Amino acid sequence: MTALPALQAGQAQGAAPGDSDAGGVADVAAALEKREQEIARRLAALKAANQDGDSPSGARMLSAPVTQSQATAATSDFPAFAAPRMRQEKVDWEVPQSILDRLALAYDEDPQSVRRTPQQSRFAWTGVMDAARAAWIGGTQLLQYGELLPAGTEKALALMAPGLHFLPQGMPGRNHEVALELGMGRGRVGLHLFLAGATVLGVELAWQRFSLAAEASERLSHRCPDLFNMSFLDAKFRLLRVGGPPHAFLEARHGDFLKLVTPEEVSAATLIFLHVSLPAASWPSLRQFLQLCQPACRVLSYEDLRNIWKGQKDDFPFQDIAAPALACSWAAEAGHRFYCYQRRDLNEEAIPLARSGIG
């Protein structure tokens, strides 16, 4: 500690104080030392909660004496992807009860339970074989896992597909969305989009997580056989509404989305959910992939697409919609800031420039 030795040195160098003055200095020194110890304890408690949750080892860290150097180190290794909020905004978005009920049936859990049990690992539901395959393809960063909570998905839909729940089929406008969920994990976001009325194609690299998505859809179809029907073939499955239109479905595939999603499917998409962290080595392929989407297609991304396009000679092909804080498994209360973009129509934008003799 630095405050206590400084006060003691000042007392030794000055004139001999009276008893009351000495007692006052000692009281101040003791109070400062106690305050520094409390700050150090709280920093260590934050680190323990982040790393160990409610485990016994975490409890031991709360009660152990902590030095100033340990307290400083405690702030240096928080997860990098739990970014601070840039401004106050509503994160706890309201979700239709019918969607919450069906998500609960599918996953056999309270959809909001993650708010009470925060995610402890970036590699949730990752098997050894999945980790080896990801390392071979592009690094284990491909397997970092976190999912939007239902409130986060609903808020994203309010920005990217307003009115999806309420417009009857057949009305003009963005009433029927075709959504790609790339890096779908255990599929809860994709199922949410499907229940909201979109046609969804999801892709997941890790077999263990893909299996959880398949089990959830199978559980929902088993518990609601009058509403849903599921079929499974090799490394993909499809969930349909009983009696619904054949073009409205949730299809999930196991593998690398850069290889499994066809150019025609990218071109048909009106929404793309890309709420995963991708290594920089994959960005050139991702740029080629996103170049295939059509004007007015909207993209929700974990990465800032401007960073992915940085240094490229071509014009940035998207325009900003918003950068919302969305409730997710690693930042349930404060939310994490994602990026929403809309594909620009570069050809249409070039017409007035050509008429004016520019470009």
C-alpha cells in the first residue's frame, strides 16, 4: 500500500504532534488502508465471479487476502468480447409469449434462465473432435460460443424486420423474410426467427452444437405434433409447420457455411445473422460471400464489417442501420454492441453520379 507509509514518513519528519493530532493521523491512515483493502477485495471478487462463478475455488478467492499487485492484475484479463456499453438504451426487449413458450418446449428450459446463470466458457458445447476440426480449418476462435437471448433476437428483429410478427402473409413489404443464420450454435436464434415467421437456413460447424439444435427441433415436433413436423437426413434436418406453406421452413446444416450455402441461397436472403467471432484469416472469404447478397438485404454482425473491408479498393457495399446493444449469453443485463447493415445498390447509386459526370 502507498498511502500508509507516506503518512508515517510525514509524521516522522514533522514536529512532535500532540496526542490528539497523532491519533487523528493514525485514524486517517487506518481508514485509507482499509479502503484500499476493500477496493482490492472487490476487484478480486469480480475476477473470481468471472472465472469461477459459484464454485468453491471462487469462494476461497473472495476471502483470501489480496495484495495491490494482485488487485491490479484482476482487471487485466476480463473477456475481451464483453465490451462496455456506449450509451444507455433498452436491452430487456419484450418477446411474444408464444415464442417463449415454444422455445421452452424445444430446449426444455426457461429461455431467460441464462440471466440467472451467466455463461462461464467461450467454448460451450465444444467436443474434442470439433476443436480439432476448427483448429485445422482456421483456429479455435471459430468455436467461440455465445448466443443472443430471446430479448436480443427480438430487438434485432425490430430493427431489421419490423412488423414481421404482425403482417399477414401475402401483404406487400418485408412480411416474409428469408434468413441465414451463420454459426447457429444450438439453434435457438434460428428457431426464434422461424417461430416469428421467417424461412431460415442455419449452418453450424461444431457437430456437438448441431446435434443440440437437432434435438431441440425434434423435441418441439414431438411435443407439438399438430403444429410442427421434423425430418432428418444425414448432416441436415428440416422443421416445417403442419399444413403451412412448403417454402416456410427451418433447415439446418452441419459444416462450414462458406462452403455449404450456395450463391443462389445468399442471393435469396433478406436477413443474415452473423453473430459469431471469425478469425481475420477468414475475412477475405467472408467478403466474397457477403458480396453475393442482394440490395436491401440486412446483416447483423458481431464484427464491424467496416473493419473487415478496411484496406479494400472497392467501395464498402453496406450502409449503417444501427449498432444496438443486444442481450446475449455473455452480457445478459447490459447487452453487447452488435452491428446492423443494409446492402447498398451500388448500380442505382451510380446513375445520378454518371448523369452529373462524376465517377
